[in-house]
Amino acid sequence: MKLRSQLILAFLVLAVLPLAGIVGYTYVSSARAFRAAVEAESLEVTRQISVGLLRTRDDVQGYMRRLGTMLPFDDPQYADPEALVEFLWSNMGDGADFVDGLELVPALTPERESAAEPGRNPGGPGPRGLRGMEGRRVFWSRRGDRDRLPTGDRPGERLVVERGEAEDGEADLEWAHRAREWAARVFGGPVSSPVHRDGDIVAHLEAAIRPESVMRYVLRRIPRSGGAVPFALDAEGEIYTSEPEELELLEEVHCAGNEPLLEALAEGHEDLCQGMSEWVVATQAAAGGELIYGIVRPIGPSLAEMRNASLRNLGVGVGILSLSMLAVAPLSNRLTRRLSHLTRQVDRLARGDAAARARLGGRDEVGKLGEAFNRMARDQEKSRQQLLEQERERRRQEVDRRLLEAENERQTSELEEARTFQLSLLPAGIPEHPDLEIAVFLRTASEVGGDYYDFSRLRPDGLLTIAVGDATGHGARAGTMVTVVKSLLSSADMGHFRSVSGTASPAPGAPGAPALLDLADFLSHATATIRSMNLGRRAMALVLARYRDGALDLASAGMPPVLVSRFPAGEVEEIMTSGVPLGTLANASYENRRVRLEPGDAVLLMSDGLPEMLGEDGEPIGYAAVAERWREVGQRPAAEAVMEFERWVEELSPQGVPADDVTFVVIRRRPLE
């Protein structure tokens, strides 16, 4: 497919697809918002039904209270029951449309209340002044068939008077019970009013409600926007609507699972009626009574209109995009022609035609691409001229590289020889002392390091001398200083004393026997010897420790303090001796220190490599941190203590190689078993 066709297709796809997505999203979001608005409006309408029903109850209650004050006592013209009924219903006002019957219940005195039997009409005199009604409950009805009052059927047209006789008391009680039950369903309680005479309550007047008239009156006043159908449902499954046609409409509505709406509401399955595609159903239980108010509103036509509007919008958008193709086609043709010209010039240059140039013109991206191509062609011509010179330079560099490799191999060989020689200066093994545990660790920062440790020959009496040194710098220069000190220590024999003049000093208590080497004198002799060798600025720090019979003699030439861990608490004692490194001064004096080691005590001799290692904060960890770690591990066996310090060194040197040589020697007097 040509580039022009690809551009046109890409334009259509990248324009039509987002347009379709926007239209679809707009429809879905609008439909959801519309449904939510309808549901909220429907819930508000159900609240209006509840308010309307409460207002109707208050109106009927007001009519009943007025009758309670207007009941004609001792008036001869109302001795006829039909005349009395006409009087009652004519004075009930608008409430007469909602009442099927009235029941007059005489008020009980304490004596009559105690004498009354449950379930029967109370005896004794009736309401004072009501002729012919003494001792009875009185029922006035607007229907002839009392057994069907109230049933929800439409009320009759004629006025009928029914009086409860003693022999028909059970039927009267059943009529009253059904009337109260309907009032409780609709209004949440009976609609009654006390009957007053001379300031006393002589009876109670209760109304038998006509529920279909009440609900029709309330539902007719509910707004019906969008074809909404308000309805009410009682506990017995009776559905009330304002018109019979609306009831027929409700019977056609089905919920999820094809269950009829009225059956689902009657069985309490309101959840099946939520989220229907064509209808919105909103229900609310009455605050009083046993009714459920509801609104059923069709939303299918509105959603269909929204879908049609969305499709029309999509069609209009696609039409507008199609018209815009009239402008896209010329632009794509011009772009592809210029790119075709650039492609031909690239092919010429690839075949070796150095004269190939693009003549595109314009300041857009394609024009800039042509300028870049022309610069590349000119640069390529210059590159050809530089190839021979670069090839000569490459060969010269190759010769230099081979010479450098040869030099590196020679230096590596020399360093390896120096490293092998330095390792040969270290003791072949650790002496097996009957009274001491000894463990060592040494890690250099380069092939040839400046740290050094050594042991004298173990004498039969248990005398052993340990040396730990740290020469300045690294490499061959430091290795030279280690060699010098090793030679001096070997010449002193590390166990017998030879004075500078060569005469031996007798030991105390053993006349004529060779005395022990004076460590401080040896350091003074060593620094003077090194100074006389003119080794420049080379120097070496050195600490000597000599053990025999629980006593440890120490002498130091510029080394870190010696740390002693006391058994069993692990308290750390720091032994510091004065003295400059060997080779710095010709006449330097040093001092001897003696430390008593009890069974279980341990000594740490070290170079300055560990205290000067950097911690996580980028600062040296310092001697205090080393002393704290020695306090934690000093009471362990010497080998375990050295392993702990070795792990610490590895943690502080992530690359595996420390910045300076690290050496430490642990000497522990064996604890008593």
C-alpha cells in the first residue's frame, strides 16, 4: 500500500474511531445520568404519596373530631336511624367519600369495664341521651351487605342503616375488626374521635375507611411526568391505582426472570425490579401502616430517542470527516512526491554517486530532511578523503596497543612476583600455643600490600612474640619496607635479647642465661637502622606483643591502641603506647607496657585499615565502633571473633576490595575448663 493511501486510511481510522468512542461514551453516560435522575425523581414522588396519605388522614381525623362534638343527643328529629345517617354523612364534608361506615362504642366506667366479658358487647346503659341505643354498640353503614364491608369493592350508591342487635353481636364484632384492620393498613392505626357531652367522654366514634377511595384520591394528585404510574400495595397484595387503565399497564410490566411486576412486589422481591432496561421502579415503605408506595415509569422510549440522537451525531461527524478528506488528499500527494524524490537521491548515493543531492525546498520537516540528506552527502565525501589517513592512524594505534599490552604483561608479572615474595614473608602457619588461641586476618588493597604480621619461634617455656605492622602506602614501595622490618625481626631472633653492642644481658633469677628482648629497645634500634638506609619518606608502624605465663608485654611504634576484652563481662580495656612509626626519626624512644591476661581474656592487635573504612554515612567508622564490636565478640573463641570481623570488613567494602590494607590478630588466653 502506498504512503498516500496509508495516510488517508490512518486519517480515517484515527478520526472515526475516537469519534465513535466519544459518541458511545456520551450515550452511555447520558443514559446512566438519565436513569439516575428518573430514579431520584421517582423516589421523591413516593415521598409525595406518603405526604398526601398523611394529609388525607389528618383531614378525615378532623372530620371525625367535628362529628364527635356535633352528635345530636336527645334530638327527636334524629330518632329515625336514616335521618341520623343523613345528618352524620352530610356533616362529614369531603371525608364522606372515604368512609364506608361508623361505629359508636360507649365509654366504659370502671364498674362496667370489670363486668364486661371479652369478645361480647358490653351491657348496661349506652351513651347517655341516644334513644334506643342504650347498652349496645351501634354500627352505621353505607352498604347493605355488612359481611363484605370493607372488601375493596366499589361502594354502593344507597344509604343503608345497620344496627347491631344483641343476637347479632358476633357479626358486629367481625365488622368492627375488619374496619380497624383496614384503617391500620392504610393509615397505620384507627381513625376515631371521642364523643363529648357536658365535658365528659361518653363514647368513641370510629370510621370504617374506604381504602380504594382514599388511595384513588391520593394517587390522582401525584404528578405523572414521563408516563409515570403511581401505585400502592398493601400487606394482602392489593394494588391501588388512580385509574383501572393504569392497573392494566402495571400488569404488563415484567421484572427480571420474566416475573410479573405485581407478583414480585407482592412477594417482596423488589430487587428483581431494579435495573430493568425499559422501566424504572421505585418503592418506599410507609412510615405508618402496611402500605408500600411505588412509581413505575417507562424509560424505553427516552433511551431509544437518545440512541437515535447518538447515531445521528455519529453520522454527521463521519460526514464532516469525509468532507475534510478533500483537503487531506492534496496534502498527502505533495508529501509523497517530495518523499519519492528524496528516495531516488538516496538510491543514487547508495550506488556511489557522490553528486546526488535532494532539491525539496520548503521549511517543513520534509525540507529539513532534504537539507540533512545533503549535509550527509557532503560529509560522506569528506569521509572518503579521511579514510586513508584514519587507516594509517589505526595501524599506528594497533602497534601502540600491542606494545602497551606487552608492557602491562611485564608489569603484571613483576607485581605477581612481588606479591609472591611478600606472601613468603608472612608466617607459614599460626603457632600452636598451649595457653593461647590465636587467629589472624589480612586483606590487601592492591596486589602488593603494606600490612604485615609475624610470630617468633615458640620457646619451650611458652614465650611467644607477635608483631603486627602497617607500612605507608601500597605496592612495591610498601613491600620494600615490610622486607626490611622482617629482616630486622629475624636478626633479633624475636626471642633472645641482643643489645645494640652485641652483648647479652643476664635474666633476673638466672645468672648467665640470655635475657628477654627489650621491645622498646628493639624499636629504637629498628627506627635508627631504617633511617640510616635513606629510604626516603617510607615508614612503618609496628606493634610488638610478647606473652609468657599470663603476662603480655607491649611496645608500639605508631600503631592503633591494643584492645583487651576482660573475661567474663566482656569489658574492653584500651592499651595505648606512645611512639612514632619506624623510619620517621633517627633518635626515637619507645615505652614498654605490661598487661596481665587472666583465663578467658582476649587481645585485639590491628592496623588502621578497619577503623578508617567508611560507613553508610560516608564517614570513617572510627576506633569507638571497633571497640564496641570487640566488646560484643571478644569473649568468643579467637577464630569466631576473627570471622565476625571479617564479615564486617566485607559489609564495609561492597566491591570486595577495601580502600586500605586490613589486618587484625586475636590472642585469647584459654579459659579454665
